[in-house]
Amino acid sequence: MEKTVSNISVEAAERHENISIDDGALIRQCQLGDLKATEGLIIRYQDRVFNVIMKIVGNRDDAAELTQETFVKVIEKIGTFRAQSSFYTWLFRVAVNTTLNFCRKKFRVSTQSLDMPVGSDGENRRNLSDYLVDRTEIDPAEIAQKKETVQMVTAALGKLTEDHRVVIILRDIEGMSYTEVAATLDIELGTVRSRISRARSELRIILEAILK
Amino acid sequence: MTQHNIDKPEIEELLSHYIDGELSEREQTEVRRMAANDERFAERLIRMQKQKELLENLPVESAPDGITDVVRGALERKFLLNQTPAAADGVAGARNLFARHAMTAAIIFVLFGGLLYLVMQVFRPPADMPNVAIKLSPAIETIALRKRSPIKPMLSRYDSKVPEFSASLEVTSSDAITMNAFIKKVIFNKGLDDDTFKNSNDGVTNYYITADIKKIRALVADMSDVWANSQGKTFTAHGIFPGTDVVVKNVTAAQVVAVFRQDEFLDRIEVARDFSDFNAVVGNSERAELYAANDETGRMKELLPVKPELTSSYLPMMGYPEEKDVEKASLTITVKGI
């Protein structure tokens, strides 16, 4: 079935709802010191947390360390976790804060140039460019999975400002709703809406420059 | 053919909300109409949608193997170095420990309740409190600096843990947005982001903070701007048993800090009660005059009619508290707009 805007949102909502139903039981066990439950919680979220952090920092080694640090912090504080908040947004808040603190301390401003990433050839650039302006029928999953596409998009994300990069990663890559993004970043819903819009606009301009 | 300025932020935002399904039916219809009548608008909409789909379909990077082992190792190291609560034992050990703690807590609560009742009976001010004159003489001792009687809680022979102190602070403000922004900033500056859970509903925002009591003291001490921008401030020190909470209306920043500065749970309750009675007696303008007469720079002074000190015969000293680990406390800050 062709993915439309509405059923992508429904899939994301269903995925989140199914996870949150089981989280409560795992968290209770973690709070009682159940090692298996702790491991289960980490395994459940480690890929998604790593993916988000990786997209923010752009470096695999740093992302691995920050992922570990995130889970250490979360497990340490799991005893104080309250049901008034969603574990999911709390986990990602810790992940994002940990990552941004790291970036600020290390002054990790992306220095990737807008020149073509090494290994990208003209054909991939044309394919991506044609896809973005709807001049091709290629499936988005097919083009997104290409290594060169990932390199170009990651380079473009790295050129966004920090605020814009984080919201667009949480919204379009992790699939959070506006409300979840607001809770994770502890900002107002209106701020999320305007920031996502500006982030998408900024990304569009950067991608156009890369693909020229 | 209509031409819209598609680079305007409002247009970009409209398209962004459309592809996220955040528009009403009427607004969606309007966007479709604009796209049908403006080629550039339609192109920009498609471009934005394609870009979003591209990001959604990017492959998920898998975390490297062994993260659970590394996390467990880090937690075990912290535990061995006594840096983290011992919550990483096996299931049987943790359950046993939990049961022991629950029994110990129950015993301590019962004993504290009895002790608190005794203290209340001896030191509760008389009903005609409003008639007591307040003197600005050196004979009046400050609440925070007054030597607290060393009431020692009865200790279980199993554990010397006291209940975690918790309190609430409710502020009402005509500028809740600024109030919330300030509180968030202070929480961040004090490194309490990870210790804070927040929720908002119907114009009421709650911040649930559980952390080292010293950090909470520092947080409160840094919140003097909250008082300047709020119209109502109510502090509640939560007692051990239901119905034993102490509510301090029109509380000042200095009073809240003074409560948290006490070393013992019961002292905090008692100080809060003193402030509650004091604030009920002395109006805001009178308090302002009293404060103006005192040196407020860096000192948390409050004034209250002199009360008799506890003597040793009232102290059911059953033992001495062992050296404390880091003491945790909870503070719930509620911001209400008016």
C-alpha cells in the first residue's frame, strides 16, 4: 500500500502505543532491581536512541559512547521515575541533553563542507534530485537506503543549526509527534511547529546546494 | 493562475503542518485549492513531502553490540564506588532488600508519628496566637538561626533511613509564560534537568523534582525572581501521615530555603509550621517592614514570637543517626496562570 501522510502517522502512533503498554511492566521490574528487565529495556530502545544520537553527532564512536552514557543515567535514576511522564520522552530527553552537552563541550560544530561527499557519483545526485522534485517514480525506501543518499542527507543534516537538526531528527526520523517532541525538548508546542517548519526549509536549501 | 510567495515563513509553515496532518479539514481543503491554482505552490508542497519521506525511510543505524554489558559494567563500578543506589542486584536479593526496607520504613513511620504527636502537644502555640506581640528586640531569635533541639528519631536496628522529605510550592502569576521560562532556566542551570519531570494541562504546569536536597536548596535560593513575578505563593511541607501536611501561605523565598536548610525531617516540618503561624499573624506589609529593618544580604532571617526551647526531658533520645548518605528530597513546583 502506498504510504500516505495519514497512514505513516497512524503507523508511528501504533508503534509508540504498543511500546508504551509494555514499558510500564519493564520499568517496574527495573525499579526492583531485575537485571533481565533492565537489559530488556536497553535492548528495546538502544537502536533508536543510537540512531537519533548518531544523526545529531554524525560520528559512530561518539554516538556509541553517548548511547551508553544515556542508558547509565536512565538506569541510575529509574527509581525516581514517575508515571506522570512518558518513559519514552524522558529517555530521549536524557539522550538529547547528554548529546547536546557533549557537542557544546567539544565544540562539535559540523565542519562538513557542501562539496559532494566522497564516493558520490553524478548518477546518484541526479536520482536524488529527480526524486525530490517528483520527476521519478522511484520508491522513497529504495533511494533512501542507498549509501550515497545517506551520506548526502547526513551531510546536509550536519549543516543545520543545532535546534533545527534536533527537531527534524526527532520528528521526521524518529517519528515523534509534535507533542512528544515538545515534551522531549521541554519547549512549547508552538515552538515545535515553527522550528520544524524552519528546519525543513533550511534542509531543503542545503540539499539543493549539495545536489547542484 | 494565482501566484503565492512560497518563500514566506507563513506559507512554509502551512505546508509543513499540512504534510504532518496538523491542519483542520477546512485548512487542508484550502491548501489543496492553492496547490491546484499555483504551480510553484504545488511544486513546493511536493518537494517538502518528498523530503520528509526521504528522512522517514533512512535506514536505522544499529547500535553496536555489547551496550548492555558496558552499561551494566558502568553501573557495577559506580555501585562498588558507592556512587549509586544498590539497585542492580539479582531479583531475589532485590526483593529481599525491598521487603526489609518496607518493614523498616513502616516501623520508623509509626515511631515518628508518635514522636511528632508528642512534639505537637508540647510546642503547639496556644489558640490566642494572634494576641501575642511581636517585638523587634534582640531578645527575638530568628527561626533559621535558632538552635534546633536535637530530636533524634527512634531508629530501627535494621536501618537508619529516614523518610524522604517532600514539599510543594504553588505559584500563581498573571504572566505564567515568563514564570515557566524562568523556572525551566533555573532547573537547567542547577543541573536538575534529568531529575525533573514536567507536565502541563489546562494552563497549569507541574515540575516534579527529586534530587539531592542540597541541589534543591540551591534551586530554591535561586528562585527569588519567581517571587517578584507571582501574585500568590503557597508552600506545603508534606508530613509523614495523611493530614499532617503544613501549609504556609504567602511564603517567602527565604522561608522556603530556611525549611530546606534544616538537617532533620521533623525540624523542617516544625520550621514550616512556625512560618505558617507567623504569616497568618503578620500581614504582608508588616513583614515587609520587618524585613526592611534587617540585613537581608545573604542571610535568611525570619522573625517570630519567642517560643520555649525544648529541654532534654522532652527528648526521647533512642539513639543517634548514623552518618548520612546523600539525602534526597522532592519538590513539586506548580505554576498557575491567572
